[in-house]
Amino acid sequence: MGIGDFGIKNVSGVLTPYQLSTNSFEGTISISNLTALYALNEDPSNITVQLNTVLNNATLFGNSNYTFWTQNVLLYSSNHHTITFEDNMWNFSSPKAIITQNSIYSTTGHVIKYPGVHIAYGPTFAVKTPFTVHLYLNSTLIDNRNAVYFNYSVPQLSVHGTYDLVILNSTYHTASTFKTPQSNFLISGSHLTPTNYLLYDAEIMIGGPGGGSTTTLYNVNANMTLKYYNATSSAYMNVPSAYDYGTDTGETSSGESIYWNSNDVAEINTGPSILEGMWGIQSATKMGDMKITGQIEPSNAFLFVNVGTKVNNLTAQWAPLQQNGKFMLTLTPGTYSLQVLLSNYAPAFESNISGKANGPVKVISVNLPFNTSYCGYTPLYAFNNNQLSNIAVQGNGTPMEPYILADQCCEVDPVFGQLNDFGFPVFMAVFLSGTTDYVSSVDSEQPCVENSYNGSYVGFNSMPFAFYKVQNYSMIGMQVSGIFYPGEDGFIAGEITFWDSSNDFIVQTSFDTKFPITTVNSTDITISNSVSTLEYNNIYLYCGSVILASDIICCGNLTEVNGTADLVHSHLEDTILLACDGASLNIRGTIVTHDDLLVVDSKIMSTDNLVSESVYCYYLSSASSMNNYQGSSKIIVYDSTSSDVGGEYIDMSLIVENSMISISGKVLNSTYICNINSTVKLSSVKIYNTELYSLNGLNNIESATGSYLLFASEKSNTMISSSQLFGVRGFSEYGNFSTTGSFIIGVEFESIFSNNSFTNSIIQSIPTSVSEGYEFPTYLWTYDGTNVLSGDTFAVINFQNDEETICCDYQVNLNSITFMDGVNSVTGSTFYTSGGDSAANLIVQYGINNIQGNTFESKHVELLGNQYGAGSSLIVYGGDNVIGHNKFVSINSPASSSLIKYGDVSTQASNQYLYSLNFTESGLANGTAWSVDVNGTTHTTTGSYINLLVSPGTYSFKATSYGYGSLSGSVDVVSSSVNEPLTFSKLPQYSVTFMSGGLPSGVNWTVTMDHMTMSGYTNMLTFTNIPMGTYTYTVADSSSHYSPVVASGTIDVTSNMTQTVSFMGISYTVTFNENGLASGTNWTVTVNGHVYSSTQSSISLTMPIGSNLTYRVGNETGYISSERTGNFAVFGNYSVTVNYAKPGVSPTLTYVGIAVAAIAGLAVGAGVMLVLRKKTVP
């Protein structure tokens, strides 16, 4: 709606065409207030005010017959109160003409690339009503080229200017003398543009925000003018004639009525959008307005207005009501008919309402009677909670008793079926705005209506549902279907659209439509137990939070933009999922089959899903997943981060570019990984049949297990640490490769110009007895670069060459590490071969090589079929080499470990060669201990052999085993292992008896002969089964009171024999000590009848053990001593003290004895103290 000049004018009652050519148009709109709300637009409150003209005879490439449609557009948001300027230029030169890239010489606007049309944006301003905007289109010549200015002016803001100057490429490929003609804007009612269906017109109009959309004005008070520049008067003048609508533009609007005044100004107010002529078309009696006012109950009923005396659904136009049901219509003077409609209410009609300009106001009051027999024949609109009860059949709006909306299963009245040029419907089936009470649509089909366009019916279609700032709405058990034309044209809207809403539910609903659901800026929207399976269906989720639970979505698109979506326990099949612009997507417990997931600048969490034959693509995003099972699928990660924990990858492709991805605790089976300039971390994964390709990347494989890993890296870093892998094939070029603390069986690795590090790792060949043994011969081959091996073990176990390996089909040395060139260091490592005929070698061809402190060990390596005729060896062809302190060990190996020199060994120091000297016994019973003394060192075992590692030299030996004859000899160890057999013979056995003499009965005694000990209380001890030989023996008395005469000896046992040993008893000292005698006084003691005297203070006697001793102490002259006697058995050292005294003093006798003895196991030692006191002499 607006002003349109189509080049037709009423001349004496006849519409007559005319032409108007000018180089400038001005369109002006003044807005006092305006409220727009249409939920199917990119912003429900956005409208456009467009100044549109047709530029005729424009010149391109020297050709002056081009026609362009120019649009100077004001985009206004009634919600955000902003204005933005935008221009379009379209090529109208033929039905299929477009603007090519070289059509425009230059532009000053902010160009938006769009195929076939020029689009540019200008500035944005915040405004408050009322405000006025002037739009200008000016055509001129600049540097001999046609040019169009897109100008604006906003007086209230004191801003104006040009936001885009488009200069056409008029002179391209023309002569320097070519003169480009002026191109003007043309209005013509006599012919069409070269499109053959669009007019040469000029218009200023109100429409939807673009793309052929529509809008609804619920409240408007504005005016507008359309003027052209008159070169004769040098002034802008109103166009000669006008209609209240335009034609060339596709955008439309409803809810506003237009009349014109004497100044050819179009006055715009809330009302029906009736299309009709204005000045220059209708007579002056149609100028001005007539007013119809009134009130309608219920307040959310629908008011339609027809021109004439009858109601006509094809021409009837809707007039918005205020939320209290009141209305004020300002219409062109004439006759009108009204109808008022609402579901479950009987309709009302008012006919033949006539009026003149400035005539009396017509007042109408309508109260619709409630009547459920009319069913749901209208849409259901509500703009507040009070209006919900008007369209409900039950409930009170509470969670326990929500409103149940009227059933719209019947056909909606066709007056509600109006569509605009691009299929945008004027009416929704249900439109709620600003409601918060609980309300539901239950167990019904989506209503349908017979659509009309341009005054004709075009067929039946379903009607959409829309919700704006709504809380607590539920759709339960509905069936939604139909064709949604705005969606077909790329608009983000659906059969069900939520704007700025929250806590709304769609449950158990079936969708059979291409555009089922759209949510925008809405939170806590839940879609559960629903089905959308129509091919190419599209679900749009924008800037909010949505939960999809237990849904089935097939054959379509699910798009999430800058919001949060939870997809839980659902089933996706043949669906494209797009998350972009800061979205957060959580997929949990869902079956994903044949789907494509594209995540752009967003986050995704994927947990416990079953994914098959799908493609995941992450761009500028972060992704994390846990416990997913993914099979036959592809994951593409670009400029993103991703972490993947648990679950399985089976038959997968993973492509990573400029990103970081971490996979842990997962199974990779038949998985292809491509790393381009990225970091790929595989932690605690199980790898089976996996390929890893890398360019400028970092690959970190940590704590991995599994088999068959193939990697190829160029200018990349690949690290394997703390892993156990089987069957690894690798190639590195201009990169870095390292293994640390890993155990790898079966390695084929080739390196060119790379830096490689192997630390504390074990690399082992696969035995040929295993089927993969020939398939994975182990080798490391490097050309140039740097190689460092430290603390590693390179082992070849039981590898047997076959015809293929002998013929050297491989271009490398099998089961070897080969340095072709470069700087190389091998320290503290072991090259070990056990069995087979192919040895673990270190081969140095060229380069700078430091080979020190390593061990080359061969065990049971065969010579037959051996490539070098040696075991594990260091093989040197050339290079700058420092070789020293290495060990070359050969154990029972016909093929010995060696240093093989085909070229110069630059520095060689302190290498050690060790060979096995193996003594193998025979003739001994299993488990029998035996020993070999080699050069003074004894080695003992109970096994069948003793294996020693020795340096080259001559070694003497003696082998012994108890009961067998000893063996002795010498062996020469030169440059190979030596095996010395030992055959033991058993010796004859005899008895040896030891007889004791000199021991009393009951005394325990012992004999130890060789390694055996016997003891007893009798005088005979006998050893049996003593092999022939010479033995040493020792004897002892366990009581320690007797000592052998000869404590040890040697005995030659050649038959049964007896050996006598004698014992002697031990003697003790008995001492008598005097006390009290003058010095030099002689004193006596009688012992066992013998008198012992002394002038010293003590008398000592020696007595054999067990002696019975009787003593008597005598009195001496001048002294008194008690006549004392005593006796005791001697079993230790004793001391007796005798005290003498002068007469009159009582003497004492002190008796002290200490004895320690054991006879026949009885301890008899004791200590005694005896004190004798003399009685007083009377």
C-alpha cells in the first residue's frame, strides 16, 4: 500500500495513458505512529518503505537501450525504532536479464553480493516517532557514464546525503568520441518494460522487509507523497495520477487504509487495505475520508470490509481491532459492507454503510453470540490472556486445566485465504502474542483454507501457526501438513513459528510438510515424540534453546543458529543438521543414519549416539563427544577443536584441517584420518586397521593399543608414546617422528629428510610362524635428517627368510635399522635376535654417526640363509663414525654378533665381544645340583646347563656334583659361542662309623663329615651311602666338658670303615684364700688327705671335672680358726676364703664356689656361699 503512478489518467471519464520522463524522484513518508507484527518475517516488526522507479535508455558497453529498475528503500523496525537505508538495481532489459559483474563501473555503497542484482546498504539511525524521511533517486552523467544517486534526508535527525552512487559501465569498448546520452526515469501507461510483464511506473509504498514478503500493521498513522522533478519549473511536483498501491515490487502490507487530500497527500491509518485509485483516477468526490467507529465483542474477532453493498470474500479486506475491541476506520467516501467473524461464534454482518468526506461518523456495535455449532471456521488470534478464553472450548489457563483451543478441523472461511505475489499468507491458523496462560491445541489436524490471489481462488492449503512472545503453549497430537510458500522462497519460517517465546511444547505431533517448525529467539521450546519425515523438510532453530526428545526426523534439514539445541533419544535419517553462528548442539542417545552434520562457528556435544553412514563437518567450532558408536561415516574438522571420548569409530573417515582434535578411550577400526596443518591426539585408544595421513600436522598417539596402523606424514610431527601396537607402517618426509616408552611389533618405517627419535621403546619383528610375519617384515630406513635412538630394544624373533625376502624385493634391509645419511646417534640400545636366520642389524651407509654404549645380541641365530652371515651386528659401509663401548654378544648362536666393516670406521674404541660358554651336563638325575669352577669362579645350578658370557680367551674348568666323579679341562673361546658337554659318572657308596673314647655314658657328641652332621649319646655314629672319595671331618662334645684329642681330620673312603676318636675331660681350679693372718704366716689346708701349706695368701689346686673334694682348715699358732671341713663335686672353678682372728674374736669361714658343667645333658653348675661364725669364748 502507498502511492503508485502507472502512467494512466482519468480524462473525461476515460483512463488514458501518458508518459512522464524525469531525472529525479522524491518519495516522502511521515510516521506519527506505526506498529508492525508479522511472525513469518526475518523480524516481525520490520517493514520497508520503497521508492521504486524505472530508469530508461541507460547505456551499457556503448549500447543505450538498457532498462533498470531502481529501488531506494527505508527499512524501519517498529520494535527497535531504527531505520536503515538499502538500495537495489535490477535489469529490466529483457525477461531474463540480470546485472552482470561488469555492468557497474563503480559503487560507493556497502555492497551485498547477490547473483544478478545490485544490493547495497547505507547507514542505520535510531529514531523516535514522529519522524519524516525523504528518499531520492537522481539520474545523471558522470565522466560520460550513466549514474544513479541514492539519496536520503531525515530532518528530525539533521542527517542527509548519498549512501550509494552507482555508475554504469557505459563506455566500455567504445570509441573515445562516443557520447553517452542522458538516461531518465520513465512512467508510461502505453507500453511495458522489456520484461513484457512489468510496468514503467513510479511508486512509494509500504511492504514487508524484502524478498516478496508481507507485513501486518496493527496500528498506523502516517502520510506520504510521491513527486518528480519538473525541469521546466525546476521544482518537485506531485505525480499527475496515483493509485494507493504499487505493482512492480513484490512486497505487500495489510491492516492500513489510505485516502488522499487536496494536496495529493496519501493519508495512512489503521483499516482495510482496499486497492483503489486516487487523484487523477477518481473524481474529487472520492477525496477525503469517511469515518466508521465502534466496538466488537469478543475483542479478538475479525472485522472485514467490502466496497459496495454486499460481502465478497475475494475482495473483502481485514481491518485490525484494538485489544479492547474498539476500532476507527477512515475510508474513501463511498458505500461499504462489514462482516465480523470468530470461531464458535455466529457471524455478524452490516451492509450498505455509506458516507461522504467530513460527514457524520458511523457508529457500529457488534456482540457475537457464542455458538459452538459454528466450530473453528476462523483463525484463532489472542494478544493477551483475557482473549484466550474467547477462543477456548474448555480450561481456565492453569497448568492443571489449560485452555483448550477451538477445534479447527473444519475448513476455515475462504476470506482468510488471501496470499500475496510470493505466497505469503495474510492470516495464520493460530496466532498468539504476549500470552502467558497455559493453552493447548489438542488432537486435531492443521486447518486448511481455500487460498485466493489477485481476486481469484488458487486452491486449498493449510494455514500456519505463529507465536510471538508466548509462554506455556502446547501442541499435542496434531497433524501438520501443507505447502508453506515463504519457506519455498527461502524465508526462515515454518508451519509452526515461535518468536521470542518460552516454555512451549510440541508433543506427539506428526509433520508432513517441508517447513514444519521454526523457533527464533525462543527458549525452552520442547519438541517430543513427534515425527517429521517429508522429503526435504526443514526445521529452523534460531537464537534460543530447544529440546528435541524422542523424535523421528527424516529426509530434511535441521538448522540451528546461535542458540542451544538438545537432540535426545531421537532418530535422524537422511537429514542435514546445520549448527552455526555460535550455536550449541547437544546430541545424546540418538540414532543418526545417512545424515550430514555441519557445525560452523558453534559447539557440539555428542554422547551415546549410534551414527552410521553420516558426515560430520566442523568449521570454526568446538566439538566434544562421548561413547558414540560411529560406523561408515565421515568427520571433517576445519579451523575447529574437537574432543572425542569413548565409543567406537568403525569404517570411518576423519579429515582435520587447521584444527585440534583429541580422541581418547575410543576404538578406531578401519578408520582413515587425514591431518592437514592440525593437531590430532589419540589417547588410550584401541586401533585396528587405521590410516593416518598428515601434512604440516602434529600427531600424538599416547597409551594406544591395537594392530595395523598406517601413517604417512609430510612436514609433520608424529609422536607415539606409552603404546602397544602390532603391525605399524609409516613414512615421514621433512618432518619429525618419535616413539617413547612404547612396544611395537612389526614396524615398517621409512624416513626422508626427517628428524626421528626412538626412546626407551621396544621394536620387535613378527615371527614368520605368524601369518603376518612375511607381510610385516620389520625395518627402519632413513635418508638424511637426524635420528636419535636411546635406550631402545630392536628385536627380531624367529624370523625365517623366504624366497621373497632372499631375492630382496624390498628396497631396504629387512629386520634392520638403516641410516643412509644424516646425523645419527644410537646409545644405550639393544639389537637382539633370537632364532631364525634374519638378524636385527644397525646398518650405517653414510652420514655422521655416533654409535656408543649399545648391545648387539644374538641367540640361536642360524647361518643358513643369513643375509650377512652374522647375528645382530653393526654394519658400517661409510660415513663419519664414532663407534665405541658397544657389546657384541653371541649366545649359542652359529651366527655371531659382529662389527662388520665394509668401509672406514673413523673412531673405534673399547668395544667388547662376548660369547656364550655353555656347559651342558649329562648323567645327572633331574634336579641334581652341580657346579663348574671356571678360572676360580664357581657357578652352580640344578638345571641341565650353565651358560656364561665371556670374552675371547682360554678358560680352565672343573665340574663337580656330589656322588659323581669330577670333570676338568680347558676351552678356547675365539669368535663364536662354545658348547662344552659334561658327562658325569656316579661313584660307589660305603658306610663310615665313628667310635668315641673317653666320654662317660650319657654325654652327647657330634661328627660332621663333608656336608653331613650326626649326633648321639652312644659311643658310635655311622654315616651310610657315602660316595667314594676323600672327606674332612670334625668332632665335638656338645656339653663342652670334654674335648676331642684330635678335633678334625681327613678320611679316604674306599670301603666300609671305622674311625676312632678320643675325648679328654676338662680340669678346674679350686683356690683357698686366707684372711687375717700376719704376712708370711704359714697356714695349711688338708684336701682329700693331702696337706697343702703356704705363706702366701692363697693356695690353688687343679682338680679334674667331677672330682669329689674333701677339705679341712687347720688352726695356726696365735690365731684362732674354726675347725671346718667340707666336700663338694668339682664342675667348675671354686674359691674358699678362710678368716683368722686373734683369741677373743670369732672367726668366720667364707666358702664360695662357681661351677658350670653339663654331664649327660644335666646342668650341675652352682654357686654357694657359706659363712661360719664362732661362738663367744666364755
